[in-house]
Amino acid sequence: MSQDCHRLREWCGCPRDGGRTTASVLRLNTRGGVAPAGACNPTTHPTARVPYTADYLFLATK
């Protein structure tokens, strides 16, 4: 399982199975997540908050 899958499972509070059965994670029904317009200046604005929602489907192997 990829590091992204591990982080996603941890973030959503999914039951821990040692990462052995999760084969893939699908991100569905995404809304938002568009980067802010304009130039990026990490000195004056190191973080940009972007509203985002999605449904996640975890696919497992037997």
C-alpha cells in the first residue's frame, strides 16, 4: 500500500488492518480543491486553505 493510502486511512480514522488488505483507494464525488488564483509567495502566504470535499472508497483484497 502506498504512503498516500496509509496517510488517508489514518486521516479518516479507518480501522487498522496493518495495511495488508487495502489494495486501492478511490476518491469520488470531489468538489472544490481549485488552487487560488494569483502568484504564490511562500514568504508572505506560506499556507493556502482550499475548501475541498470528497467521498473515499477503500478497495480490499481477500
